[in-house]
Amino acid sequence: MSPPFALIADIGGTNARFALTDPMAAGPELLQPLALRNVDFASLQHAAEHYLGRVGVQPRRAAIALACPVGGDEIRLTNRAWSFNRGELQSALGLDELVLLNDFGAIAHAVPALGADDCVRLWGPSRQALAGPVSVLGPGTGLGVAMLVGSHADGWHVVETEGGHVSFAPLGEEEQEIARWTSARHGRTSWERLLSGVGLASIDAVLRAGPDRPPPPLRDPAEVVAAALDGHDVAARRALARFCAILGSVAGDVALLQGARTVMIAGGIVPRFVPFLRSSAFRERFLAKGRFAAYLEQVQVQVVMHPHPGLLGAAVALRSGRLGEGAA
């Protein structure tokens, strides 16, 4: 008899990632992972049906991580024009069970299952065991924020949040100019408006324009990163350096808000330039919290390098039976 494979998925604003997992196996495994471009599909249902047709499996259970709040029956992605009804999607995919969780909630579920090679420690004390509370955040198409509390001995509990939409507090004239431009376009400037792919492109455009001139068209974020790492594009290096500095401020704020002993930075952007991040003003801005600089010096900061942490987290949550707890 074939194993009772379950479908797991991680649906962001740009890509839809799918895999199969065997919930009865000794540990969480990702089988036949596949990333699809959202732009190629009219809906999540169509993308899932395409994947299941490729792998030739009809699962009865599924866990899907989504880049949006998942508390109700009507689901709408924050940064992609996809929406669906929970019950209708379950019926269309022929599932007995469909459980939804926030995408960074899924990454938080994955954190205790990550191996030594799945993370890079940047700063803070070296510890053998993961120390909670753990703040999980990271830029991609948007900015995800979640929280992990507990311990290996007592079990872990995930708290999903929409912390990426907190208002941005600029430091210095350059960040004030970036915030003014972003607020003029969107009505306000949240963390996500800057700490995301489009955010990096926006920072780059504002800095290339200079004061009192309209910004040029946005460059592709991957182009900005590549140009910055190549070293010859001064504007791109300024933009990426400013991005890292803002990320440091935000990560420090999140650590204070959540009482974190560990900060895990995930998402699709930062793993591309870890050495640049290490040499940037991230650490300085992370610690620049007045009387609580010494507190933050004891917080360990790591970057998640696992290629599919959202899928891994969905598999972990499916096995634990704790899906949906703390849903935003």
C-alpha cells in the first residue's frame, strides 16, 4: 500500500511552492518539491491542481501556508490577487482535511526542526539549544513576522502576527525622504513597504533620484542586489546598505516587543547577501535602543538558509496536530 501522502504548500505573493509529505514517517520530509510562478495561474486552486497532476497523487489531507491572515473562511492574499473560500477549496481538491496557516507561522513551526547547516549565526551568544522566545521575521514579496515560544523540553507554540504592517519610524534625513515618498504613494509607510522586494526597489529609486527630483522607474529587486554585490553600482550598494540598516532597526524592535532571546531572519531576500548583511549597519541599528543595547547584545541573530522553510514548517505542523493555533 502506498504511504498516506499529504499535500503541503507555501503560497507567497510571487511563488507557490508545493510538496508531498508522509505524516507517519520518522521525521518531516519534503517529497517532490516544486515552485510555480503565481503569475502563470489564475488561482491557488489551479496551481494546486497543476502540481497534483504533475506528481500523480490524490491526497486526503493538506496544510497550506499563506502570506496573509488566515482566521476566517474567506481568504485573500495580501500581495497577490488570489482569494478563495476555505470550504470550496477543500471540496475542489477532494480533501478530507484542509488546514491553513500564515506563511511566517509556518516558518516558525520549522525553526525547531532546522539542522546546523540550515542556519547561519551572525551575532549573539553561541548556544547549543534553541532559546525562546524566538522572533521570526524576514523580507520577501512582503515582510513576515511571527513568534515562537516554549522549549524543546516543554514543546513549542507558534503565535502568528501581521507585524510587517507596523508603521515605519525613519532615522535621519535619507530615511525621512524615503518615507515621505512612500507615504505620498501609499498613504503611510509600514515596515513592509521598505523591507520587501518592492521596498528595496523603492529605496534604490529614491536614492538614485536625489532630493527634489522624481524617482526613476523601479528596477527589479534582484537586479539591485546583483548590482550591489558586483560592487560597481554605487547607488545599488547605497540602497542595499540602507535596506540592511532598516532591517536592523526593525529586527531590534521586534526582539524587544517579543522579549526574544533568538531572532531568526528568513524570507527569500536576505540569504542572497549574508556577507553584505554582516558587514552592514544592521548590528549597529539592531543595538541602537538606548538603555536596552546590553539586553539586545545577548540576543542571538541567525539567518535561515533552508531552501523551503515554509514547506518544512507546514509538514511539522501537520505532524504535530497544532495547525492553526494562534492564527491571525
